[in-house]
Amino acid sequence: MKKYILTSTLAALLTLGGLSVPALAGPEDVVVENAWSRASIGMNRPGAAYMTIRNAGDEPVTLIGLKTPLAMMPEIHETKTNAEGVSSMSPAGEITIAPGESVALEPGGLHAMLMRLQEPMTEGETFPLTLLFDGGGEVTVDVPILGIAARGPQD
Amino acid sequence: MRRRAILGYGAAGVGAVALMLFVGWWRVDGPGAPAPVGQLPVALTEMDFRLTDHEGNAVGPETLIGRPTMAFFGFTYCPDVCPTTLSDISGWLDDLGDEADEMNVVFITVDPERDTVETMAEYVGYFHPAIRGWTGPEEQIARVADGFRATYERVPTESGDYTMNHTASVFLFAASGRFVTMIDYHEAREFAVPKIRRALAEEMEGAT
């Protein structure tokens, strides 16, 4: 928790670049915080990564895609659970974030789905994930890989 | 000419209204209506299925009678909901402490094609040790889902693989096998643990 507050503060002060948890780059005003993912068993299963994407600028930004050396097909997906309790997952399409707003990629909702892994996701390592924005902007964040049973970025 | 046009529009309007009414009926009360919500699982004692646990033991609904049971569906190739559910359950079991030892906790795959006994063994090994992984032939899985009033469906993905849509609720049964309640996927943990304690308490009542 202490680490979280510290890093958030640093990010807010715009002094940070490239530490493992938050990142600040590319489209100047996009801030990615609390990125994390779960370790995979081998390479056959898709992985998932989570984070908060905040638009600290004055203009809307639109997330149009992902890229990472870790997976051939990274894509934002959304899990939905209907009134009967049935969960399904589908591509989320483009995501526009209004000025001052955040989008949370979190378990059971939006997530970066990492299909066709090129290597196993190993606990304790990190991997670079690049967010592609409308207009050509990019933000790359180093995503820590936590245990398979992790529930959030603090685990 | 004009009058005919007006009549024509009038008839088209009546037709459109009739169509809307029909579509409304079809979707709400007619054959297009969604399946009734809130269909509850039958008691474990009324179910009949044969599966294999992750250690290779033959199991069925009778395996669960005598202790309260927490059961849920999923598949090990599921990147989001299933590890989250398994982690949540592991957390609840940690909160319950010793009480967790008095429960059956069963993760039943809806993807037996990929989730073999060995796959289930490896997967459940990453979570709370009380969690058992059950798999079996597709027709047996279908019988389990039927008893639980759960659903699952295979859906192809763009990557050429497939994923499974499935009921993500966690089901709680008393030691007698009677269905007690379920924990919905987005329910907060502070509601989940008391619900589990309720299922555990029913065991005490049944025992006296």
C-alpha cells in the first residue's frame, strides 16, 4: 500500500519514467497505473493483464489496440456476466477515455487478453505491453507477472 | 389518388403497430422469451453423474454428501473469470480457517476436451489445497450442469481456438445435499463468507 501511494505520488509529480508499476510516456497525458498479470501454465493458454488507464489531458483519447513481444494476438477483451450468472468474453473494440476519466482493466471486466503466447508468463518477471492510441500515439508499460492465484496488483 | 395514399399509409401504420406488438409478445411471453431466471439446482441426492477427480478417483454426487459443499464451473484455459473465482474461493477458505476443512470444494470443468485429469491436477495445485478438480466425459459434464441448472457453451475465438461461456456462480449445498444458496460472480467477499458459514451451520442442524 505504501509503495502504491508513493508511486502514485511520483506519477502525479510527473517525475517518473519506466519504473515497474506505473508508466508515463507516449500520448503525453495517458497514465497507466497498477499494471499486473498472472503467471501462465505453459504457452497454450491465453494470459490476461490488468491496469488502470487514466487520461490526464484535456482531449479524449481512444485506445485502439495492443502490442507485446509476449503474445501474437494481444487484444482488449471484456468479460460480461448476465442475469442468469453466465459469463462470456468478447473483444471490447476501441475504448475512448474522456479527459480526466480512467478506464479500469480488472478481473471480471475489461482485460488485456494475451492470445498465442510466445513464451510462458513466469512469476516474478515483467513484460512490456504497448497501448496503441488513435492518432499514432503509444504508451509502453512494464507489466509485472504475479502468481497464478493473484487477486490484484498488491498480491 | 390522395385518399388511397392516405389509406395505404394507414394500413402500413396498422401493420407496423401489429408487427411491433407481435415482436413484443414474442420476446416477452412468446417462444422468444428468455429462459426463466432463478431456476435452482436440485439436491445433490437427486443428481446422477460419474466424474473423475484430479487424483484419478471416481466421484459422483454421493461423494459430496455428509459435508457441506461449495461447487463451481470453469475451465483451465480461461484467462480471467476462472482464476479470479479460484483466487476468491482460496481467499474465502483462508478466512474460514479450520472450518474450511469441513467442506467439499469442487471445481468442475466445462471443457473436458482440454481439461484432462492431469491438467486439472496441475491447475488446482496453484490454489487452496481444499479445492478438488473434477472432469469426465462430455455427456457426464452435461448431466452435472443439468442438475445444477447451469449452462455452458463452446465459442470459437479469432485466434482459432475456442473459449467457453459458462455459469460463473458458486453453488453452496448443505451436508444433506440440499441446495442452500449461491454466490454470484460479482458478489463482495463480505457477503460470501457469511453465506458459506450458513451452509456450514446447516450441517450442524442436520447433525442434531
